[in-house]
Amino acid sequence: MPTSYPLSSPSHLPSDPPRLPWLLRRPGAPRALRLYGFAYAGGDAGMYLSWQPALGAQIEVCGVQLPGRGVRLREPPADAMEPLVERLAADIAAQPRQPFALFGHSLGALLAFEVARRLQRLGAPAPLHLFVSACEAPGYRREGRNLHRLPDEALIEVLRDYNGTPAEVLRDREFMALVLPTLRADFALACEYAYRPGPKLRVPMSVLVGEREREGRWSEVGRWADQTEAGCELHRFDGGHLFVDSHRAAVVDRVRETLSRAMPAPRTLLG
């Protein structure tokens, strides 16, 4: 089930921002492996860029920055899954050749999964690993609550119930008027997502779930294994839907350990 990003008011919003890249990384030399992070509804690339210090010297994190949030707040949000996936897959495929992995949480898990499928259909280089977090398996998802159709006040109450957004932000009606359209668009992407069966991925997968998830039917979470022929692991965390934030250190440790095993061995020079 989709949820909202713990929103915070930006200190500065340009009145007419330039067109900005979809893939954000910290400056520096390329590392051995790049991790693309797809945020949940209302989220932005910053939640993944903050992982960088804990990922070590070999892994570079690159956050996927969708329009309608962060410094792209004044751009219209994406309103359809298929063109969004096509754009993201094309941007990732166009990057310099480098081993990479995909991580997505909630709505981001659906995006990461569909981007991996799109890359495979294109014959582009495949990710070394796919992490899907806090998301029911495609084809076994419950009908959504149509959160994107709620009146503003009711939607704000839902955000308050998720306990991920500071109360002072929820009370800032001017700021909420800016971000609610993006939240609605993200919720619509998740609620209206329609899975289309296709060839299995040839990518190893990790499925991450919160033990105290209130709304997920996690009896079906193992069905993610049906989507790959390369193996699938399940990892549980002591948290609710936002365990990716409340238990960030444990999540990042798991990601780092998994990717350390997946990275190709460094080449050696033969005399």
C-alpha cells in the first residue's frame, strides 16, 4: 500500500526552476557499483543520498528525483506509470557502463520492478540486484483505498495517521497546497497500477518487509519470487510501513552486505 514521504518544507523554492536531471548523486569519482533508489509516494532523492556514508567506499547511491518534489516541486508530477518507467529506464540505460542495482520502497518498489523489466525488454545491461521494499507482489495486490481521491483535509488526516510527517508541516496550509498534488499523483500511480504478466527477470531479488506493517497482506509477499528465475530472499524488519526510515541503519546494512556479495571481483593484471 502506498504511503507518504515525511515531508519537510524546503528553505527555498525557485519561482521558475530550470529543467533538472532525474538522477541525482553526490559529486565525486565513480565507484565500483551504483545503487539507484526509488522513493515512496511524495518522497525524493534525498532519502537515498543520505545513505551514502553508510554504504562504504565501493557503492555509490544515486537517487531518482521525480518531478513535483524537492527542487523540482514546481514541475507537474508524473501521472502515468508506463511513460515514467520508459523515461527512467532510458536514462539509466544511457549512463556510462557501470555495475548497478535498484532499490525501491512502496511505490518505488513498483517503479524499480517495472524499470528492471523494461531494461530487460530493451536488451540493456541488467541490474546486479533488485530490492523491493514494503510492497505486495504484482498480481497479488489488494485494491487500493483511492487515497488520491480524498478531499484535502481527509488526505492530511491520512498523512497524520501514518506518523511520518511533522505536525508543523501538516499545519502549513500554504506548503501542503504545493505538495498535495504530487502526493495525489503518486498515490494514483500506486493505486491504479495494473500488473501485466511477462517473462521472468534474470535478476536476483531481495524482498524487505516490516513486521508491524498495518495494511499489507504479507502472506503473499513470497510471490515476488515468481517474478525472477535468479533467486529471491525475504528479509523482515521490526517496523511498520516506514521501516526504511525508522530502521534505516539495519536496512542499509542489509543492502550493503547484499551488494558486496554481488559485486564482480576486481580485475588483476597478469604478468
